[in-house]
Amino acid sequence: MVDDFVSALLGLIVLSKEKAEEFIDLLVEKGEMRRDDAQKMVNRMVDKGKKEKGRFSEQWDQFKEKVEDAWQKKYVSREELTRVENKIDELAELIKEKLR
């Protein structure tokens, strides 16, 4: 579910970039913006997008770490459960031996 959300968000970002490029091309065609100014604007947008992507990536990693920490505090792993079960079996055998 979270992966679907991230994929959708990235899809919107790509779509927005394409729409921005279309808009800038339209301004150039109409003569309202020079090609070099348009290129500078695109470069600034790309740089800002890269910074935002890095910031989002950091926040996403922090979120995942918090979720994993919470999960580990609340639940045990399969290995931990197996180890405890084995220890209980060992203790049960010791008790049976003592009672004989």
C-alpha cells in the first residue's frame, strides 16, 4: 500500500515535469520567453526537483526506520519465537526428568 502511494507520487512528479516543459515550450513559441531563459528556468526546476527528491528520500528513510523500530518493539521475529519455543521444550524435558 505504501509502495503504491510512493509510485503514485512519483508519477505525479513526472507528469508535472512534462506539463511544465510543455508550458515553457508554449511561452517560447508565443515569443513571451527567450529559449535561453526557458532553459535556465528548466534547469532551476530540475535542480529544485533533485533537492526535493533527496529531502523526500531522507524523510522516507526516517519514516521506514521508525516503523521498523515500532514493529520490532511490538512483535518478535520468527527466529526469536523458535528460540524461545526450543528453550521451553528443553526446560519441559528437564522438569520431566526431575519428576521421575
